[in-house]
Amino acid sequence: MSKIKIGLVSLGCDKNRIDSEIILGKVNSSLDFEIVNDPKTADVIIVNTCGFIESAKQESINTILEMNEYKTKHNCQVLVVTGCLSQRYQDELKEAMPEIDIMLGVNDYDKLMDMIAAFLNKRSVSMNLRGYSDTNINEGERVLTTKPHTAYIRIAEGCDNFCTYCIIPKIRGKYRSRQMENILREAETLAKNGVKELILVAQDTTRYGIDLYGTKRLHELMDAVSAIDGIEWIRVLYCYPEEIYGELIDTMASNPKICRYLDIPLQHISDRVLKMMGRRGRKAEITRTIELLRDKIENVCLRTSIIVGFPGETDEDFRELCDFISEMKFDNLGVFMYSQEEDTPAAIMNDQVNDETKLSRYNELMSLQRKISKEKNIGKIGRIYDVMIEGQKNRRWFGRSYEMSPEIDGLVYIDSKYNLEIGSIVKVKITDSMEYDLLGVVFYESR
């Protein structure tokens, strides 16, 4: 009997990507199922959705509708929807989209294979499961969907911050750290399979260990990961600025395997807006933290994310934000227009900002950051970087330095007389720059 072919479409953030890789790991370990890359050939299509903001929800709905068409046009017999959107809106989806055969939330992937098998046997009754957990963390064998030399690794699940614009705590539950030994065991497996760069993620990585061990232990975790053979780079994302602490800074400054790269999502800088957002940090504290990071960690690369158009954000608040960005000159910056999410306190606040103003502020801030990025990149001409090779396009190799996280930051394009190996790390001398990307030549082959 031939195996049932399963295709998966993954949407949303890197935490969602890890869930998708765990789902694929369960498929891969089954004798009855096999993974196919083209959903047109799949008997079962799984859509792992995002439900964080309006644009992500719309993308998820459009993808579900597109994949549903494969049930009539191609081989698909079963459409499965899982992830944050189905966790948050399962009842609404069930009513609006009866063509969905199986729906799960974010805590029940261990039941997915049995549900698919049961549905195929009955072929008549849709199945829905939406468990909520403040304890479960999705773990297990994974099939990587990243390049084989890079992998994300989840160190905690959920969030206790309850920012007024964010629905994540209601979807993912309270903050809960993974056991360090489980993380290290997973990291060792990834390294044995060829992963050289590990990217540590959580809703708030800086608080890792506080619930399990009574103290923050992110610095200890990174040191332990760095001792694993084969791991060359360790990158950490989503560090809340008010939670950054001395041992973490010292570890990042002293351990050569830890990328001098820190993602610190600020969201705003006006104390008035930060208070309405439910953020704990304030401008003075944030400024001191940034100055400390730049003082203690040589050539540290700082990324942040900003929300414009939050309810009640005035022109004065926005001008303060622009002035701060001009002064701080972040290496990388993402800008998001506020999304009015139901069941959040911000959704019912007075003085909602209109879409035209949001777009205008978004464009102005992005324009400002483009100028900053261009100026910073010009200053990198002549510097020599270790660059991890990602691929080749139009006879030019490309890769990333420690300053570049996959898919969200720029790239280094490389002229080389060498036939470079994907995943290798080479020395590159920067010869020219663009707004976000760099151009360079191989200085000499590294490792």
C-alpha cells in the first residue's frame, strides 16, 4: 500500500516555523505518511496559520482558500488547518469555511497523525481540536525548512508581558522555559546533522529560566550551546530591553561563538505611548541599556522593531520617536503599522489613529531608516567580515555576516574565484554598499 502524501504550508514567525518542522518530523517518523514539497501532489495539505495581526490573518485565510481549491483541481483529499489562527478563531472558521476537514490549535500536534488517519477512514465527519495549555511546549524530532546549516531553536513558549496590543498570551499561554537539558540535546542533534548557526527564539528570550530556575539563565544556556562541536554561530532574537542583564552582556562580549547581534523590540520610545502599550521599559532606561550594550560589546549590531499609529499616538509622540531613531541609529529596524486586534485592551482605546496617518508615519520612519542603513553600510567599506555562504545567484555568491539574521536583514554579495561551499564561513572584504546589502570579495578562505 502506498504512503499518504502530506504537504505543508507554513506561515508566520520563526516560532511557527519550528511548530511546522515538528509536524513534519511526525510525518517523517510515520510508516504510513510521507512528505511532499509540492502541495499539488499531496493527498493531505496542512496549513499552519498565523493569527497575530490583520495582514497575517488575511494571508492565512487566502492560503486556506487557495489550498482548498487543490481538493478539486489536484490530489488533495484532506485539508488541515492549524496554528494561531485556528487556535484563536476555530469556531468562526468552522462556520465560515466548512470545507476545512480538520482543525487543531497550537498544543495538539501529537494527535495530528491519528486524526488524519481517522478522517481518511471515515471520510465524512470534520474533526476539530483546540486544546489550551499553560504547560505544554511543542518538542520533538524536526525536519528543517531552513537552509541545512542554520536552524531556529525554541527556548521558551508563551508570554507573561500582556502588552495591550498583543493577543499572544491568550493564544500561546503563560511564559514557560524549556528544560536546559532538552534544548542542549536538540542542539546536539542539529549540530550532528550539519547545523552551524543556531538562532535562539522565544516570545521573550531574555527571561529564559526565570520560571524554572528562579533566575535568568540565558547566558548560561548560550555558553553551554557554544561548547557543542560543530556550532559556529549562536544568535539570539527578541530580547526585551528592560530584561537585559549584566551576565548576558558579559557573555555576549566574551564568547567568540555568540554573534554580537541583539534584537531588542522597543515598539516605541515615548513614555506616554509605552505606558499605554503596557510596556515596562521607559525611554531613559532604554537609552542607558543601548549605551551600555555599545560600550561593553565591541561592534555590536542592534535590531529593533517599532509600532506606529498606536491609539493616542500624537504628532509629538511620533516626532519624539523619529528623533530617537535618528540619534540611536539602529543597524536594522522593522516598522509595523498598529493592527487593531479584538480581545486586546488597545482595540477599545479612544483616539484610534486612522489608516492614512499610520501609512504616512510608516513611510516616514522607513525612509529615515533607509538613510541610516545606507550611511552605516558606506562605513563598512574596507572592513573584513566572516560571512556564512547561503547560495549563488547570477554568478555571484551571497551570504550573511554576524550582523544579518536570515530573511529579515540584508545580504553580502560576493565576487570569488573560489567555488564556495554552501554553509562554509569565509573572510570577505567589503568593496561597496547599498541601502541594506553589501558587496565584497573573498579575502581568503576561512573554514
